Amino acid sequence: GGEPSTPRSVTIEETGVQSIVERVESRFNINFERLNWVTVVFWIIGIAAIILITVGSYRSLTSGRLAPEQWRDLIVFGLAQGAVYALIALGYSMVYGVLGFINFAHGEVFMSGTMIGFYVARSLDEAGLWDSQPALSFIIVLLVCMATSTTVAVLVERIAYRPLRNSPRLIPLITSIGASFFLQYTFRGLFGAGIKSWPSLEPLTGFFTLGGFRILKSQSLVIAAAILMMIGLYYYVEKTKAGKTLRAVAEDKEIAALMGINVDRAIVLTFAVGGAMAGAAAMLYSIVFRQVYFFTGFFPGIKAFTSAVIGGIGNIVGAMVGGLVLGILESLGPSLVLGGFNITAFTQLKDVVAFLALVLVLILRPTGILGERLAEERG
């Protein structure tokens, strides 16, 4: 007689299960063969955090503690804050994409723009141009902030990083931390430790309503300017000859050099472009928050680095998306999640929400929202 049908049925079932496992592995970047107890614990933590976030959000939304317009205000503030994070994060991602290390001095590159910009803005205010010629004053200070941050970024690359170009990655990383402290206390020594208040621009006071959202004029400027700059940077990197040079160096420095590309010049250009974006962020940050001092770059720098990791470190679009996502999470999270559990002073715990988001991304998708798998993982 013929062969029994049972073995074939089992084979089909096994093939179906194997197909499902392969799909799950592909979708969530999991290799079940390499799973260990540490990975399982991390996933349990991640799932528990998602459950807590869901419960807290449900309780907050159904409690009626905040009116709909207050939720909308938090979203707009988060977008403005996230736009600043995104501009700073671009510098982290670009440097990592080209050199493969995190430039922790980038927050101080941002801070240098806020400090020098303050003195220029104050001088324009004292001369009467700040109020009489607001558009011209804004452009002047923006250019000064961008030029300052670009100069500082290029100097840091030339003095601190270039001599260590062929060193192990840990050495430039430690150097970047030292450069960060050096810049902080240099600016403290030059300009003092006191908090400085930027003058307010009269045309940017007040608010307007759009689609039910109450938007401060300063926030609208920050969001619009940041989006335009990010689009411009994306076009520059993807469509111009200089941008193609940067992408070639990021892909393989040795091969790029053999093809006639000046690698040192491309790296300087990377720091210059990242510094310019940080300088633009410095101006926009100062317009909204107005309070700056020598330590101004620390927390925005850390948040921008978090944004770059969330979006996908080394990915320019990922840095943009990560910044906006983190800004909204940081603005909405305390009221939406922590408030649902009646936590005391939950509005002061926005940093907890930001870094919780980072931990969850690292657990559930280590490459970030738009990050790519490493070559060895593709195999």
C-alpha cells in the first residue's frame, strides 16, 4: 500500500510553524535560537511597561483631569520642543554615521550658540533694532548662532578628534566627554555662571488658533523653521554632490579615499553642518525658553542624543523623527501616563518618561524606529 498520510501532515504543520517563527523573527528582529534569560527578562520588562503605559493613559483620558484644549497645548509644546531636539540630534547622527562614535561635546556646541547669540541679541536690543527691525534682528542673530556653533564644532574636530582618528573608538568617546567639560567651564570663565535672559521679540508674543490648537507665535516659528531646515538638510545630503561625498565617506572611508575623495575635508564638513544645525537650534531654543547659561547644552544635548537613538543613530531622517517623537512623549507623557496613577508632582518627572522611552526602544527595537540592522544580522 501507499505511505501513511500522517508524516506528511506533520511536515506541513512543522513548515507552517517554521514560517510563522521566521515571520516573527523578521518583523521584530528576534533570533529565537539566540534567546537567553537576559533577553527574556528584557522583553518581560518591556511588555510590563507597555501594559502600565496603556493603563495609565486610559485612566488619565477617562478621568477628565485635563480639558481637550490643554491636551492640545501639550501636543503643540511637544512639537516645538521636539523640533529643537531634532535639530541638535542631526549633529549626533551625522558624526556617528561618518566616524562611528558619539560626540558628547555636541551639546556644548549648541550651548555656545545660545551664549554668543545672547550678547548679540542684547546689543541689538540696546540699539533699538530688536523691536524696530525684528525680522532683520532675527536673521542676524540666527546667522551668528550658526556661525558660532559651526566654528566651535570644527575646532573641536580639528584639535580634539583628528589626532585620534585611527585610535580605538573608546578613546575619542572619552575625549568628547573631556571636550564637553572643557567647553562648559571655558564659557563659564568667560561669561560667568549667572543665568542670562534673552530679550523677547514683540512680534512673537501672543498666540493664534489653528484647527482647534492654540499655538504660541514663538512655537509656530520654531516648528516651521526647524521643519524647513531639516528638509533642506535632507535635500543637501541626498541630492547634492557634497552630500553624496558625505554618504560615501560614511559607507567606507578607505574606499572613498581610493576614489579620490578628501576624507578629512568630508569629516570637517560633517562637523560644520552638524554645528550649523545646532546653532539654528540654539536660536530657536532661546526664542522659546529665553533662559541660557553655561550648562544650557547639557540636558538638551542628552535629550537630542536620546532622540538620535530612538530614531536610529546614524540615520538623518531617524534623528528628525526621533526628536519630534521624544518632544511629544516628554510633553504628554507625565500627564498622560504618570498622572493616571496619581503620582505626586508627576509634571516634574518628564525626564523619567523620556528615558523610559529610550529603554523601551532599546529593548523592543535596538536599532531605533528607522534604524537598519547590522550586516551580520542580515546574514
